Amino acid sequence: MILLENGNRILGETVAAQLKAPEVVQNDEGQDVKGVRLPIDVRLCDFDDVSYRVVVDASSLNLMKVSMALPCWASIEAQGGAAARDRIYGELVQGSPEAGFDITLAIPLDGALPAGETPASLSDKVARLKTNIVGGAFDFHFQALLDGKGNGAATKFNQRPDTTVFFFPRADRVTVVYSLEFNERVDAAIAKVFMQEFVDAKRRIAAAPPCSFSVNPPLELKEFGITEPTGNLGFLQFAVLKSHLEGGRKAKVIDVLASFRSYLQYHLKCSKSHFHSRMRARVVSLLKMLNRAKVEQPDDKKEKKTMAGKTFIRAA
């Protein structure tokens, strides 16, 4: 299995292209002059129903606005989302987001980038906008665990309509529970196999976080009134200990857990594609075997001769 990129590549390339200075061109007199930056309006989508808009308006060609609509923003804003936005993007954050969006970054294109930033580093940071903001909800609890301030209140947010993430902070760990649901039976069957693989991996990797999967809700969900199976695929539970976050590993843990649902969806699609290609190859192989097994019928129109050389004609 592979891990997905933590950033949106199309968003990063779009921002990087605008951060570059306009190319030098020749005017009618053959003199080299700086080219003119053109206005753009790019809209694109990401996993988890997230959408972006990148705008360079004709009235202000030296300013680029990058906006993101994050469906779970209202749930995580006060639980680490706003803190992550301000900490990572700082002065780039526009006070009032554009209409229809939850976060807007105003990026200058006249070379006045924030201190310590280069066009490459800034475009990479903007490409990770969704990961950084959603990861703020995880960082909210993980940093409290590292600071010895665990035992906070349990929280949850709907990462997407079919996935809810629960956090249960304790003094020695943070338990992260994913409530997963799949509308298609085939996806649900394959996802169950994936979930079991995560549980079995713990037996081979001693340092991995404790992991469990069950149709029945974990005992921790009693805090949210969930005590019986809800009819979804099940509940995947990770117990993240303090040792998993120490030594600079917190950022990696956050990236993996924040993108877990997208990671699962991606590998489900890849698995189905692989199964279909194997089935098509098998059908082609069976057809070849059937063609080789065909018995050639004799040609009745061919003349048959007797021993005496006379033509043999079968009676009707």
C-alpha cells in the first residue's frame, strides 16, 4: 500500500505558476520588457468534498486569493482548526473569507512574501491547506498529551458524510475512533478486509499503535450515547500513546491519520480496478481455451472419390 500525497498537486502547481515573475518578452521595437500577468479564476476539488478557488483579479494583478470550502470547518474551528490556520499561515489569512468559502489566503505576487518563505515553500504550504487545517483537530489533542494536559473533553467531527472521527483524550493516550460507512456492498466487503489488515499488522509491528475493528461501538462511545451497532461498516480504533508522538514524530502521525479516509477510499478504488482487470484477463484466457477446443467440421462440399476413381455422391 502507498501513502497519498499530503498536498493537492493541482493547487500547488497553480499557485507556483502565479508566484513566478511574468516572463520577459520583446515588444514591437525588439526591446526586452517584462510580460503582463494575466487574471485567472481556477476552481478545483479534493477528497472529502473539499473545494478550492484561486483568483487573480484583473483589478489587482499583484494579489492572489486562495479560498477553501471545508465542510467540517464549523466542527473543528474551535478545536484546533483556527489555531492551525493562524499558526501556519499567519499574515496570509484574510480576515473575512470569500463568499461560499471558510478560509481565504491573500498572497502577494509582487515579491513581498512572508519572512523565510520562498515561492517553492509557499506553494507547497498552500497545497497542504486542507491537510494542515484538518490536522489541527488532531494536533489539538496530541499536543495536549505531550504537554501533560490530557484528560480533556471528548470531541468529534464529521470528516465527510460517511465518516465521523471521535477523539477521547486520556492522561497517557489519545484514542481516535473512525466511524465508517459505505453505501456500496462491494466497497463495504473490501473495506472490511482492509480493516482486518490494520488489526493484523499490529502483531507484526510491535511499535505500531494498538488498533481494533468491530461492528460494535467501543466503550468510549458511551459518552456520545452510542452503545449499539449503528448499521454502518464498523468502528476502527487507534490508541495513540505519548511515545508515538515524541521525537518529532507528531507531524507524521497527524498527516497519516488526517488523510486516513482518503487513503482508504483510494485503495478501495485501486483494488476494484485490479479485480476488474484480472477478471477481463481471465475471460480472454478462457475464450482462447474454448476456441482451441472447437472441433473442425468436415467440408461436405468437397468431392470424394472411390477406389476406382469415380466420384462418390451421398444419397439424399
